[in-house]
Amino acid sequence: MAAWQELGQETLRRAHARARPDGTAPDPGTATPWPGSWQPLGARFRTSGAGRQGTNFALWAAGAEAVELCLFDEDGQETRHPLTEQTFQTWHGYLPGVLPGTRYGYRVHGRWDPWTGARWNPAKLLLDPYARAIDGHYTSHDAVCTAVRNWPEREVADTVRDNRDSAPYVPRAVVVHDDDDWYDDHRPKTPWAETVLYELHVRGFTMRHPGIPPELRGTYAGLAHPAALEYLTGLGVTAVELLPVHHHVSEDHLQQRGLTNYWGYNTLGYFAPHAGYSATGSRGQQVGEFKRMVRALHAAGIEVILDVVYNHTAESGVLGPALSLRGIDNGAYYRLDRSRRGYADYTGCGNTLDTRQPQAVRLVTDSLRYWVTEMGVDGFRFDLAAALARGSDGVEMRHPFLAAVSQDPVLSRVKLIAEPWDVGPGGYQVGGFPPLWAEWNDKYRDTVRDFWRGARRDVRELGYRLSGSSDLYQRGGRRPYASVNYVTAHDGFTLRDLVSYQRKHNEANGEDNRDGTDDNRAWNCGTEGETADPGIVDLRHRQLRNMISTLLLSTGVPMLTAGDELGRTQGGNNNAYCQDGETSWLDWSLLDDPGWRSLHDLTARLIRLRREHPVLRQRAFFSGHAAVPGGQQDLTWFTARGREMTEADWFAPTAVLGMLLSGTAMSERDEHGCPLTDDSFLLLLNSGPQSIPFTLPGHPWATAYESVLDTARPLLTSRAHQALDTVRLSARSCRLLRIGADRPTG
């Protein structure tokens, strides 16, 4: 009999010897597992048919030869319980007396045959993939690897099994009591066309906020605090897009440099809220705290979108740590290369989850449904989503994962946003995802950046981006809100740095400034870094107003990055993924500076304008035609001379464009079926270095105009209608005029 089997038999003998004759629940450390149920997967606390409280454990491990459930007491002592029941490739058992807060893990036995992808190693304590909460830290140590990382012959190191115990260096799963039915929650259910996204980091947004108590800063409770909610509602955003809140760990190379994975794109647990953001504890308390945060945001009318990382896990490459999936069934969860010994890496992180495999699809979709139904979230942004749609011959839009999501009665009703690329061949898929999906539109980002830094010879591309990117999204029945428009995101320069730095300054990351993109499309306005030169400072502030105005006046779904409306800077670091400090945290003192406060107020004013005027957030693509015979076109483009753009004009070098949105020619109808009408607006843009006269369109488009916005004059308020023929459009500025309006702008 193998040593592990002898250990299991001895455990059973001790459990029988200590069982209580009075029928009360035995000590969980000595209980004999009852058969239990093979579903649901994970650890579920419940009361048995015999009236005893306990926990059912179920782990899918198809290729395993044996599974041990490992329980840990308050002193960290481990007790192993062999799970002898197996149903449909799931190992399961019910342990009376195991209560919420109990920490546990698994040891999975099986073949060691790296040449076929088999990497079972019972010396490694493994996390339940369905764990609802996680306690403890991952510490970089060679013992966490299934193979001997420091083997002298490096090229075969991954084939030599490491038999050291990993338990001292890895976190544990926690049994959680699910007792929340969300009866008092009211989801905002904001329509896509009315959505304004605000990408934020739970910790970075709250760490320096003076209105949040110090003990709540950096936590879910901090984001739920009235001071945080008041700021978000005052700004006017409708949804927060949270950087990863799935439980994550820091990579070995970061730990060795004394840094952490601040952004969180290194997921360990797909069901567990990150314990590091909990103010109340990590023994299940983080679950309730997260739920209370979601409730508070919903009560404020704000949806919660999670940035999720299902494309890879924290286990990295073949010499990475064995923390969960690798030790449970390596080949069933990960995409192996042709040799079966290594991994196909389409993520740049060492491994790729194989969503061609049924159990991998089940893991992802079960996780998504859990966050919607039990944690209350309203949607997801999928990191490197193209990797999830990779079939055997590249990215496939009829992939089993996409099909599973589209037909799911829960997931098909929430907001789904793809980062539509990965790092593999053919991975760039902007515009390629099917209906139901929105996408991060990096073509919008690049076009707006290039236009305002003067790098575009003409305005052809800009016209598409301002009007909803019909060239990318109109086919296949998609809508303008498939385009998530953004100028900056967490990855890259902040908006202020975009106009202050020409090149990246990532030295603090410890990678000799090699990390981060070199394609920033930035312009420092003449000086690298911060300056007191009043001319450059004025120009930079104007450029910030230009890009925020362009973003919020474009058709599609705008996404702001937290702090851009305050002038947040990272000192030129365009890859601050490992900077958990003042480089990344929002500096709320910027609101005390009149210059930055005015940028915030402009942002709030534009969001309010967008909310009040459906012509600025249309649900259908423009046709370029009149809604009724003899009426105005819904969208008309103008040159600086005040005439409609011709085909030749689109190809002619220019830095000036006029866009007229007709509120009387909209194709939409209200809920009663009546034609929807609104004010009409003329947006003028000039990215050139010289001011120019712009001849305003007259009859039949307009007879009078009202100035609503001029980025060259940030203190401008709305003016009454004027019979204007020409306006002076300042250098590097945009201007918004309202046509035929009869009420003042907010």
C-alpha cells in the first residue's frame, strides 16, 4: 500500500476511535466524511437531513487517483480526510461539524508524467477553484512548484518532481455561509446608451480620500462610504468598472524586488473577493463586505462592473507555483503546447486557460453567474478576451465559451465588455465580437490622441470615431454602444501625463524601463515633465479639456479613468501595475487647486449635458439621411468654410472638423412609440496651432446659435441665441454650439 494510502487509513481509524457515542457532532478534525453530494462544486455549509450542521465538499478532478481534503485548525495544524466518493469525475464528502470560517485545501494524487501534461503532486496543498473566500498569503518559495525549479540541468527542471510540502507558503480556502438573498437590493439597470463608465481601483481610489475614515481606506467598505458615493454621484458616472477584485497574488519576480501586483491581473480564486481589500477580515468577512459595497453603490444609482481575468491564472509557466488548477488537472484546465509538456501562452503570463475544454468553460461561467446572482454585480470587462475565444485554429467568434455566455439566461442579461485582443497570432479582434458584447475601442483612443497632438493629416478616421465607429460595429446587428470609447485606461499614461511626457519613465518598477509600451501617442507640449512655464501649463490644461470634451461628446459609451478629471499624475510611469503607493493612489488635494477643480467641474458638466440630451448618446447608428422627406439629415459634416464635406474634403489635409447632430432627425422613438426629438448641436474641433474663422451653417440648418462650451475659455457659460455667421475657433480647441435651444445648459 502506498504511503499516502496508509496515511488515509490511519486517519480513518483515528476518526472512528474518537467518534462521540452520544451522537453529537464530532470535532471536525476527526470526523469521518459522509458520502455527501457531487454538486454543487466547492464547499457549501448546510444542515444535513439528520439535522446536523456541516459542510459538503466537492472537487472535480477527472484524472486524479485520490483526493485528500485538508482542514486547518486555529493553530494551523493540518488534518487530512480522504474523499472516497466519486461521482461524474467529482470527488465529494460531507463533514459534520465543519462550520463557516474553517480553512481548508486539497492534496490531489495522480500520475507524474510531464511529457503528457500530467503534473499531479500530493506534496502541494491546492486551493479549491470554487473557494468563496481565501485566507493567508502566497510566499515565493521553490517548494510551491510541482517540479524542482533550481535543478542544475535547467532544460529538464520541469520534469523532476519536487516532493517538498508547499503548505507553509500558500493560502487556504475558507468555508463561507451563504445566507443572503438580495431581497433589499435594487439594481440600477442603466441602459447601455446612457452608461458612463468610471474605471477605478478599490484601494487606489480610497487610500487618500480625506472623507473616508483611515481604517476603511483601501477597502470595499471605503468605496461604500458616503464620502466616496457622494463624489461618484456628483461627477455623474453611472457605473464603476473595478480593476480586478478576484483574489490575486503577486508574482515571484515582484516579491523578490519587494513589490506587489497592485493592479491585480494575477488571479488565484475566481469566486473569492480579494481579501486584501477587506476592512473586516479574511475568514469569510470579505464576502459580506463586498456585498454591502455593491448594495451601497446600487442605492446610489451606480452599477458595478468587474474587470475579470479568466485568460490565465497566477500559476504562470511550467516552473511557476502549483496553487490550484495545475495540481488538480493540468491538461483539463490549461492549453498545452504541441509537446504537451509546456503551455501555449497567448497571454504573455505563462499560461492560457483552455476554454475549449468543458470543465474550463464550466469554471468560468459558474464564476460569472455567482458574481451576478450571489454577489450582485452588473457586468464584466474581460481582460484579453480574445484568448477566451481561441479555438484550435485561432480566434473563433462561434467559440464554445462565447456560445455558452450568449445563451445563458443570467449572463446574457448583464453588461459584457471585451478587451478584444490577446498577444497571440490573429489576436487583434476589435470590431469582431458578436452581438451582446461591447468592446474597448483602442482605435478610438489612438485616433483622439493623434488628432489632438497633430499627428493626423486628415479627419477621415476621426469622423468614424466621433459618430460611434460604424465601420467597426454596424455589421452584425450591433449598436453604437458596442464601442467603449476611452482616451486613457489603467494601462498607460494618465491623461495629465499624456500631455506632460513624451516617453515613459518606469524606472521605479525595477525593470530598467523596459516594461510598458513605447507607443504612447503622447505630446508633452514642449517640455518633458512638470513645468512652471505659464504658456505650457495653459496649453496642457486646454489639451486635457479637449480630450475630455471629445470623449463625452462622442457617440458610444464613454469610459473615464479615475483621477483623470482631477489631473492625476503618475510621474510619467505608463505601467504602474506594481506601484502600490502615492504613484497610483488618487491625490484628492488636487480638488483644492482651482485649475484642477475646474477640470473636474467641466467633466461633471459634460456628463450632465450628455444625460440631458439623447442626441449626444444615440442608440442607433447615424444614417446621414433625413428622418422625414424634406427634413434635416441626422448627421452632417462641415468644413471650416461652412459647407458640407465632400468626398475630396475627407481626404484633404486639415486639422478642423464640424459635426452637426440634428435633434429633429433622430431615428429613435420613446417608450410610447412617438418620435424622439431633442436640441441640435454643432461641435467644432481645431487641433491646429493657429486660430481660424469657422463659417457657421445657415439655413436650413440654423438661424441662431448658443455657445455652450469653448475649451479655450473654460469659464464660459451658456449665452443666449445669436445670429452668428462666423466664430473664431481658437488654436487647439473645441467648441460646442446649440441650435434652436430654448433652455439654458446645466
